[in-house]
Amino acid sequence: MNKTLILLLCVLVSGSAFSKDRLEVFEDYDLGTEIMMMTTVRVDPNMGDIYLAGLRSSWVKAVKLQKELGYIKDWKIYGSDLPTSGDFNMLLVVSFANAADIEPNKTKYQEFMKKWSESDEKKSNEISAKYPEVRTLTGEYRMREIILK
């Protein structure tokens, strides 16, 4: 019995001696090129549907146009099933193919503004001016995939 226990302990100790306590980028893992910009939002109780209605006429309309123009890869809105827990209860996510797509670009801006009318701009400004009444932005994150080898 003691010999079995000692043998088991030796195997466990020797196994942990071979494991790394720190990984090295590009050796043990790679970094993906896709970038996700995430905005965390705290929507006030019973205001989710009002906020979503505003987003549909402003933010969603803008990201749909950006996707149509090929400036972004995708966009999503996530809502918490537990809306009163934590610091946020909604995520606004925009995915870019790579970091270069986030950089300022005059040509892309002008192309977007040709399709984004003055009435779109006016309506978006009117809607977003009321957002502080229903929500609080709690964070902005730039995320990249980590691919373990």
C-alpha cells in the first residue's frame, strides 16, 4: 500500500515538473487577427425595449451600412438573461477582420457619409441624446482571440 502511494506521488510530482507555469506567445499560443470591439451597457430596469428601439434606428442602422460597405465583418447585440446582476446587462459587439480596419480612413468615411443621409444623422443624434435616460455605458473593450496550441 505504501509503495503504491509513494509511486503515485512520484508520478504526480514528476508530471508537474514538466508542465509550464508560463506560456510564450507564438510558441505556445497564437493571436488571432480578428478584432472585436465590445461596449458594455447597463440598461435601466424596464428600459430594455426602449433602448433596443433606439438602437435599431441609430446604431444598428449604421453598423448594417458599415457591413454592407465591407468595413466591418459582423455586429451583434447580446442581452443578459439576468438583467439585474453585474455591472452590465447588454453587449454591443462589432467584429473587424483585422486591426487595420479600425484605423481612421478618409475614403471610407466619405463613402459612408454619402450613404448616411442628413436625416439619418439628425435622427441618430436625437435618439442618442436620450440614451442617458435609459442606460449607462460601463466599458469599452478591444478583444482578440487567443489560440492555444
